[in-house]
Amino acid sequence: MSKQFFFTGEELKRGLIGTLEIACFLKHGVARFAKTTDEVMRSFWIVLLTFPLNCSSVLFLSTQSDGMSDLPAPELIYLEAVRVVFVTLFNVLAVYTLCIIHKRLEYFPRCLAGMNWLGIIPAIVETPIHIMAWTGAHTLDEIAPLEMIFLVYTLSMSGFFIMHSLNIRWPMAAYVVFLITCVEEITRLTFF
């Protein structure tokens, strides 16, 4: 077990710079992410720190949906927590299986850590959109095109990262991103 509980300053700097470089589709950003188990485990802090944004989305959507409006906020947050844990475990298993199939197991820690760090980008990009919706400045129909643009961008960035971090061809990286996205959407529909 690691004695370091949270990110070191150097690790935080590398993770943020690597995230920014991948967000700009610079493949050398892949090298900035962790190779050690301790750093990979600490990268899950990103999942935890971005969780409130997920809850914000669920709580807002519950006010807009007839099926969700009956559920109390604590139950919605609990369901979202279970969903996030399930999706995260699926992502880990999907990438691990891909690494085994393609004999790229040595790249697994870096890919997993990078996928966690890349969760910062949607959080940064979607926060203003959520604020616009929460404040009533814009309706869901008005922000939907923005959400779609950011979704395409995020999926492209994720595919780019997976392709370069695992050193695989783009069709396989696109397939993994497609699979992860399907699980994400199916769990949203199932849980809510």
C-alpha cells in the first residue's frame, strides 16, 4: 500500500499537463501518465472529485423527467454512485482485456491512469453548460447541440489516447470507446 495518499506536486503537474496535451491531441502527452501501481490508484481520485458534477447532472435531469421526479435526491445520488462504480469497473476490465488480447499488458497502468485523468476535461467543459441549465439561462433543448459537440470531442480524445497509450490501431481504439460509451448510456437508462 502506498504511503502517499493524495497526488504529489510533481504527479499533479504531470497529470494536468498530460491531460492538456491529450486534449490538444498531442501524442507525447501519453508519456506523462503513471506507470506505477501507486500512481494509478491515486488517479482514481479524479473519478471521485468529478463525481459531484455527475450528481449535479442527475439532480437537474430529475427535475426535467417525469420518471425521475418521484425519486428523492439521496436515492438519485446513491444510484449515480452505483452506476459510476459499475462503469469504472467495466472500463478497467475492458482495457485490461484489450491489453491481454493484444499483448500490451505493460501499457495497462499508463492507459488506466490516463483514462482517469482525462475525466477532468468533460468536467471542465460541461460545468458551464450545467450552470447555464441550472440557472435557467438556457433550456435543455438549447444546450443539447453544445452537449453533442463536446461528446464527439470527448470520444475522439479518448480514442486518440487509447490508441497511443496502448499502441494499437485506431479501429480497435474506436471500438473500445464505442463499447465504453454504450455501457455508459445503457447504465444511465437502466438506473434512471
